[in-house]
Amino acid sequence: MESGDQVAVVMVPLPGQSHLNQLLQLAGLIASYGLQVHFVGSATHNRQVKLRSNGLKPNSGIQFHDLPTPPIAAVDPDPSSFDKLPVHMYPAVQAYANLREPVLGLVEELSLKTRRVVIIYDRMMFEVVRDAVSVQNVESYAFNCVSGFNLFFVLWEAMGKPIQVEGPLKDPPPISEFMPEGVIKFIVSSIFKERDGDIHNTCRLIDGAYIDLLSREEISGSTKPQWAIRPTLQVDLNANNEGKPRHKCLEWLDKQAPGSVIYVSFGTTTSFSNEEAGEIALGLEQSKQKFILVLRDADKADIFAGEERKIELPEGFEERVQENGMVVRDWAPQLQILAHKSTGGFMTHCGWNSCFESLWTGVPVAAWPMHSDQPLNALFLTRVLKTGLVVREWAQRKELVTASVIKNVVERLMASKEGDEIRKRAEELSAAIKVSMDEAGCPEIQSFIAHITR
């Protein structure tokens, strides 16, 4: 048996862009060690993750498996609701519940050809792998797409706060303010005791204390090994994407002064009403700061079904701001934008991908969380790491965020002594994270590879 055939790795993602992207990055990292990697999902979501991947090459070594699912309803998001929880994505999650048998079949087939099959599954997909982990030569590892900080506080509260917590957030707000009770119960139920360990999409420099806490039996129900494996983010500002020209926003950034532009983007699960988007636009205009505003509707469960809604902006806005700003309505190269020398701030929904990308690039944030893990991520950045400002307090989440609020926070972040101090802190932390990942990040993945190939 060839060395590359000794171990097969099967990746089982949750069908949402941020989750798909994180597991794909890890798949690429594992494949770089010469292991065979199998990425499973519906044909729709495999197509999506490849289309939006950051630099995935045809010879990446990842084998994609289009597994059968029932038709996925492309429900339109509701932009009029102040509750931004993306319930329109549920049809995709429900469809993936039908992958339990196909995943078992793939794992059984691979188990006959390899010494060991390693399943790495998104924590929220534990039911899909429940049968597959019973195959004799299989090991399974839960992949946590949120920060260790975030996951710890969710489990800590759900478990009845069994241990004392010290530090800058020793008394966090109730998790029930961020997540529906059913979601909290589901996260707790996903402590799948048959798993052989946990992988966290973060680095120990910022999250080590919380990863250590997650290894305690009082929190996770067992003492499983923990790995902090965040693939190093590779950025080439001059690279073309599969022969396509650089995005127009990068060409525009080339012409701006260093640190002068605030990048405004709210991820793939947030939908704004025309009124909400109008307030954001007017606030940016009134701040008189340079900006890139990404204005897209939230992803549907099937992003290829139907037409995407075009969000309307105040009449004449784009013409008035064409010297100071740019509105992007297509898929934006976020990491390249954040890494550009002209970008000096980031207004964000605080999804964990966006949070870590801001930390990696040293760009301070204006934190505006919308749902789920995002409020805790915002607290992590603004109160623990101190690399950002709050746009709107969570208690006011059902109120319209006005142009004056947007204007004030943009000015504070981009044109004040307070903002300069936060930016300095973000840049210092970025440098430290990069050093720590060079020195300690490689041993984390090397330790994991050594473990699964032992």
C-alpha cells in the first residue's frame, strides 16, 4: 500500500459559505501533506465553494464528491426583518440531513482501501456522520468554525457555568440574547462523544486559554485532544483569478492614500432593507471618508437558483460619491481588500472568517453583529482584543441604525486619536499572530498529521 493510501480524510461541511470556506481551507492544508482528501456535499454547494475559493488550484489534491440530496428550496431572505437570523438557509441544512447514508457508503468504500479513514466534520453536522464513525478503522474529529472564545462561552452557560471564569469577559451577557434556545440546545447536543478530538479554526495566541478550557470535561463532556489549526492566509494583491483581471475595487484602492479607506461588508447571511442600506450609504457619505461598500443580498440556500435582489440606494448617491467611494454589488475579494495598504478600517458583521481576516491583516473593525456567534465575536474583538469599536449595542438591535450613527463611528475609527490607537493595537496583534502561526501554527498541523498517520 502506497504511503499516500495509508490514510483517507473525509471532510463533511455545513452548507453555508463561511462554513464551506473554512473546511475547504483546512482540506487544502491537509492535502498539502500528501494525504488523500475527500470533500463531500451536494453538487450545488461543491460548485459554490469552488467558485468562491481563494486560490484553490485544480491540482490541489482534493477530491470532491457530489452526493445526492433532495431539491434545495431557494427561499428568499427577508430584508424587512430586524431579526437577521438566516432562517432562509434552513432548507440546505435539512437537505444535508439526507447525506447520512451516502457518507456512510463512501466511508465504507474507503475503509476497504486504506489503513485508516479520518472524518473531519463541521460540528453542526454530527448527525450526518453518526453511522460512519462506527466503521472499524474510522476516527472522527469535530471542526469548530467559531472561535474558542465563542464556543467556550456558549457551552459554559449551557452547562450551568460549572467553572469560574476570569478575565475581561468574566460576566458575559446571556447567550439566549444571541441565539434561539433551539440552536443552543443543538450546539450542546453536538458534543458527539464518539469523536476522537477537536479542531479549532483559530490560533493559540488569541484563543489558547479558551481552547484549554474547552478540553475540560465539565465543558465538553470529555477530555479529548484539541488542535488550533488556522491555515495561513496567502494574499497576492497582483494575482489574477483563473486568468480574470484584478477586481476593479483593487485598481481603485491602488490610487488611494495608505490607510484611508474603510471597507464595509456584512457577509453572506445578512439582508438589509432599502431603508437600512440607505442609512449606511448616507452615513458613509456624510463621514467624508473614503469607502468601499459591498452591497449584496444574503445568499439563498441555493445561490444558483433565481435572481439576486438588487438593493436600492438613495437617488444620486453613487454619482455624488464617485470620487470618495465605490459600491460593489458582485463577489468582492475580501482578503485582498483587507490586505491592501490603502485599507484602514473594516465595518463588519463579525462572522469569524471576517474577524480572523481583520486580525491577520491588522485592520481595526467597526463591529456590527447580526446574529448567532457574531455578537460574541464582536465582544471578543472590542472588549478582549481591543481591536475595534461597536457600531450599535446589541440591546438596540431592533432599532434602525441611522446615518448619523454610521457617520460617527466611521469618523471615530478612521479620523480620530482613538481610532489611531486601535489601529496601532490591531497592527501589533497582526504581527504577533503571524509570528506565532509561523512558529506554533506549523507544529499544530504537524502534530495533527502525525496523530492521524501514526
